[in-house]
Amino acid sequence: MHPRALITGLAGQDGSYLAELLLDKGYEVHGIVRRTSIEDTEHKLKNLHAILDKIHMHVASLDNVLSLVRIIRNISPDECYHLAASSFVSYSFEDEISILGNNVNSTHYLLAALREFAPSCKFYFSGSSEMFGNAINSPQDENTPFNPRSIYGISKVAGFQLVKNYRQQYGFFACSGILYNHESQRRGYEFVTRKIVSSAVRIKFGLQEAVELGNLEARRDWGYAPDYVNAMWLMMHADSPDDYVIASGETHSVKEFAEAAFAHLDLDFNKYAKINLDLFRPTENIVLRGNPSKAMSMLKWKPTKSFDDIIKEMVEGEIKLYEPGRKTSDLLTPGDSK
Ligand code: GDR
């Protein structure tokens, strides 16, 4: 019997890499997608094109507990990976009521439905470094107190506590990854790394003149998305459920990322950079740097790509999108995300 996995957020960067990993391991992979994605598979499911005929997609909305109950009863998953969330930190400053509600409720509905209809299903939740917010120490590890400074961070703390509660109260195999930023060619254009890489390539090809960015001095602990997805699977196969920080352990500034991305194209970032004060965030966290020692020793997890390798892969992947014969659906121009 193939193990059966249910993924929320299937069509996103992490969901699509996770689906590929689980298929490789012989899983039957099910995922929840929105109705609008099924209606526009070319754009909204572009990360899944290579595996569309191998996965089972279920249309549901995570704010509708009944639709989740139906799916869970039907497929009776062995493992559930809850990756879906409104994950763009900046939007959470603008739309806090719905982002807090959706992120917390979806986690709660899933846990409650699993408890009722698939109580032996293992559960994974994607937490975030944003939960540490204005952290009191650096680097942060699993013992660092949470001090979130965005509604997104608050919603992730609430989800994390729900998961912990189900583990402690009901004996669920439920674990959370506290994930720092993780990037790849499949990153959405609203995030700064993809915005920089796609702008750099467009500038190289004469399609764009400059790139407008916010705070260039902001620093992040950036890792490689497929490595972080691998950590999720390792957590679900540890002897006992627990929570783990997944991070690279080093930080770089937005400017360093941009300089490296432009340099891969023989361009000088400083000639094309424009600072837009509107793209600064209302509260910018102190520098967050994760300490992944626990995951490295308990799960034998380790990152496979360096900061420079990640940038190189993203730049090379972006150039490929412009090769003749590629679908234009792969190309969206970055908006003014912050
Ligand atoms: P982040 O990622 O908020 O850390 O959340 P993002 O790439 O959006 O921002 C990183 C940093 O870059 C600065 N910045 C800009 N950001 C964007 N998006 N656009 C700009 O033009 C720009 N200029 C500067 C930001 O201020 C910020 O400091 C990501 C998400 O994946 C979350 O879901 C996840 O939980 C965390 O990482 C860990």
C-alpha cells in the first residue's frame, strides 16, 4: 500500500516541491486547490505542470470546514502537510482581519477534522521565523520566545500553539517547522528574491530599465526551498513529533542578494537600483537568524545549496523562461510588492 498524503497549498512553491518529493518516495499524493486554480491551470497550477497526471486534486476552500471534512473522510490520509496560508507578510499589514482569521481557522479546522475522521494521520504545520519577530536573542532556536510583529507572525504563532495543543492534549503526531525564508525558481513574484532576479533578467534583455525596491539593508536568513521541504518529510518520520527551526544559519542583506543576482548577468546592480520609500515595511524586524542545530542533529537534515548557488539557480531558471517556445504563462512581471 502506498502511503497517502494530503497537502494544502499544493500549487505553491513548497507544495509543488513536496508533491514531487512524495511521488518520488512512492506516495499517493492528494492536494487541496482553489476553484479559481482549476479554472486557470495554465497560470495558477504552473508549478505542477510536470506532475498533473500523477496527483489527485480536490477543490476546496480552507475556510469551509465541511469541505475539509468531506475530503478527509474520502481519502483518509496517513500524512497531512498544511502549507497553505496567506504568506506574504506585507499584505498582513493591509488586510489583517481576514489574514489572521483565515490562517488560524484553516489550521484549526484541519486539526479538528483529522481528530474526528483520521485520528492516526500525522500532521505537519509550516510555521515561520516571523513568529520570533522582535526576537530577544540571535540566532533563534526552538527555545527562543515568540514576539511577533506582524499579523502574519501572530497568525503563525496561533497555528503553532494549536498544533502543540493537539500533540499534548490528544496525543497527535503533529509537528511544526519554524521555517526561515526559502527561495527557488518557483518563488512568487511578490517576494523580494524573485522580484530582483526577474527584474535583473528583464534588464539584461532590454525589457525593463530599473528595479524599484524598498529597504536594501534588510537582512534575511535565506535557504533553498527543496531543502526545507525535505525537512518537513524528515520531521514526519522522526521517532516522535516535535518542532524544529529550519534555517541556513547565515544572513545576507537584500542589497547583497541583488548585487550577486545582477553580477551573474554581468550587470552592476547599483546602476539600476531605485529606492521607493513606499516599499518599506511599517515594522521591519530586527535581523532574524535561525539556528538549525536541532534539525541537523535529530533529523540529520542539512542544506544542500549555498546563498550563491541559490541565486545562480534562480537566475539561470529565469533566463530559461525567455527561451523560444516557452509558454508566456510562465512570465509575469513583478508588481510593486513590498
Ligand atoms: P519575508 O519575504 O517578508 O521575509 O517573508 P520578502 O521576500 O517579501 O521580504 C524580504 C525582505 O526584503 C525587503 N524588501 C522587499 N520585499 C519585497 N517583497 N519587495 C520589495 O520591493 C522589497 N524591498 C525590500 C523586505 O522589507 C523584507 O525585509 C517570507 C515569506 O515567505 C513568509 O511567508 C515567510 O514566513 C518568511 O519569509 C520567513
